[in-house]
Amino acid sequence: MSKSVEQSKAIIQSMITLASAALGLVCALAWNDAIKSAMKALLGEDEGLVAVFTYAILATIIAVVVLLVLAKASAKVGGEAAISREAEG
């Protein structure tokens, strides 16, 4: 393969990676706002310490569940999962 074709592939792969990261950030911020709004609706407008920790715990639980679902989906299609279990073997 010529050097210019390899460079073009590298540039395109970098652009895809950057675009994916940017879109992921936009989605994360949108979910952040959605979860904050839901917490305000459930807990009221209070932004005290309890509300902040409740939000952090809820966001962590959601993130873990989403990552586990994505890992299972990746394993079903034959991809490498970002999370693997050490006990499996």
C-alpha cells in the first residue's frame, strides 16, 4: 500500500474517532441534563448535599447498567468487550 493511502486511512480513522468522541460528549451532556431534571422533579428544587449525592449515585448506577448491556451486545456480535470478567475461563 502506498504511503499516501495509509496516511489517508489514518486521517479518516482519526476523524471518525474525534467525531465519535464529540457526539458521545454531546449525548452525555444531554443525559446529564435529563437526569438532573428528573432528580429535581423527584426531590424538589433542593440542591443540597443529599440531592447531589443521590444524583451521583443514580448516574453511576445508570452508567454501569449501560456499560454491562453494551458489553453483552458486543460479545454477541463477536466484538471485544471493554469489560471482561476475570473469573470466566
